[in-house]
Amino acid sequence: MSLAIEKIIDISLELDPKNFGMRTPAGFKKDMQFEMEILKEHDAPGGAGQITENDLERAVGARIRTGDRLLLRTDHNNAYDGGSDKWMKASPYLTIGATEWCISKGVVIVGYDFYHGNDEPGAPRVFHNSRTLSEHGIVTMPYLKNLDRITKDRVTLIGFPLNIIGAEASPVRAVVLT
């Protein structure tokens, strides 16, 4: 069954920090107010350590196309504990070479189920890979989960970020249609 869609209308309220403030109710943690859901492309269940350009080339190099959204699965977020130092340090990471691979292939989104702040040892700056992807116009979607539930290589990804003025990032509800 196909849907006949003539247009999509954004009816979300713009969240301008000049007139909107986020409140955290008692008993909630700020980073847990929004949950992400589903994504997939590179499977490395059980944690991957470093994800290199060779890993990406082997997994999707023959199929990747300019404009693709690359979705990486490691299952690290299955053990999410609220973002402790131990959890962050144990998180997989993209090597600088893997980041350059994404840029050279023309990927437009990199989604993953692990912490976005880990870089390989000796990276030239903090959050190097996230910053580098962003500087090249590539959107990152960290903190995803349930990627193991996706059984197809190519799926439809839908993610709507909040319409926050002057922000460099936003929570997003991400879903995959298969």
C-alpha cells in the first residue's frame, strides 16, 4: 500500500531560547527526556572498539552511494546506563580514516548506537570526528538503539528534530520504515 502525499507541513513550535526554557521534572535526567529508536548499516554486535575505513569499505563500500544515510550498529546502547564515564569510555568510535571515508563517499547522515564523543587516541581535538563530519555538512545521529531489529540493508529513515533557533543540535525521534 502506498501513501499519496502531496506535501509535508511542519507544524512544530519553534523553540527559541529567548522565550523557551527546558524544565526537567523531579526524577528525570535531562538526557533521558527524549528517546531515539531505530537504524542500521554496519553490523558489529557486542561493541566494535574502533570502526575503521576498512571496516566500512568491507561492509558497504560496494553499495554506498552519494547522498546515502549510513547507519552503524554496535549494540553499545543496549547497555546505556545514563551516560556514566565507564559507559562513555567503553564506547566504540570512528577512526579519523573512517570519518574521512564518510566524507569522501558523500554520506549525508551518520547514525549510530554509541556515544558520539569518543575519538581515536591522538585525535587532534576533542569531539574531532563529530566536529569534522559537521564541518562537512554531515548530520550525526548518535544514541540510537534497537538497530538489531532492522533486517534489511536499505530502509526509509525518518527523523524530525525539534525546531530550536540558534542550536547546533536537537533531540530527534528517529524511526525506520521497512
